[in-house]
Amino acid sequence: MILKFGIPIAVSGIVGAVIGAMIANKLDVVHLKKYFGIFLGFIAIWEIYSLVKKYRDAKKRHNKDMNLNVKEEK
């Protein structure tokens, strides 16, 4: 099972690293820093969005559980 998924992931990672290194060598340092900063900005926004979504879902579940407990007490 590990080989079924591990080998394709490893090969893809190696190929991606080689292609990324080639692209990085051809770009100007200023542009590379700018693109990397934009990439990090997108990752930060995604992480914040995921955190807020998890918080809202947990809050909904908690409120739903509390409503069930109140109904059971009556």
C-alpha cells in the first residue's frame, strides 16, 4: 500500500523540484522574491480561511449539541 502511493509522490516531488530549480535559475531575483511573497500571501489567506471555517463548524456542532441537551432536560 505504501509503495502504491509513495513512489508516485516521490517521483512527482523530484520532477517538480528539478523543474522549479530550472525556473528559479532563469528568473531575476527581484521577480522571484515578489512571486514567492505572493505565493506565501495566498497560503496565509488559505490557512486563515481554513481556521475560520473549522471554528465555525465546531461552533455549529457545539450549539447543535447544546440544543439537544436542552430538549432532553425538558
